[in-house]
Amino acid sequence: MALHDELTAVQRCVDDLVRTVGRLEQQAGDGIADVDVRRVRTDTDHLRESVALLRAAVPPPSPLESHKPEFVTIPDTPYDRSLWTDTGDLDDEGLGGCDRHAP
């Protein structure tokens, strides 16, 4: 996996952590000390800032890294034979001929 993909995965995990800590803060009245929840919130915010700094420090991906190959669907239907009218009889050339076999 490319470095930028890894950083994106880390960012998603930190975002999930921030949301979870937010829900924990809402339920903090159930016997959890406010000081402990604030410490976790502060650590979570610090982690989010650290990941943002790390992502900013990494150079942007090169065009080759960011280019994902495009999938092309090839239909199962036969091609229109009129597309090859000016190419001669391709069935008689090379291994495409019905009396030819691979070595």
C-alpha cells in the first residue's frame, strides 16, 4: 500500500476515535471522572493534529502513484466483421487460421 493510502487509513481511524470519544463525553455522567474524559479528549485532539502535520509533511503523490488503472469492459458479443473489410482475410494468417496450431 502506498504511503498516502496508509496515511488516509490512519486519518480514518483517528476520525473514528474522535467520534467515539465524543460519544464517551456525552455519557461521562455515568461515573467516569470529567478529568479522565478531558485527558482522553486532549490526547485525541493532539493525535489528530499530529496526523495532520504528518500528512502535510509528506510530498504529494506523483501522477503515476495517484493514477489508478481504468477497467474496460469487453463485450462477449461478436465484433462487426465490416470493421475488418480492408485488412484482408485475417483468419488465414498466423495462429488464427483453423488449420494452424500453437507449437
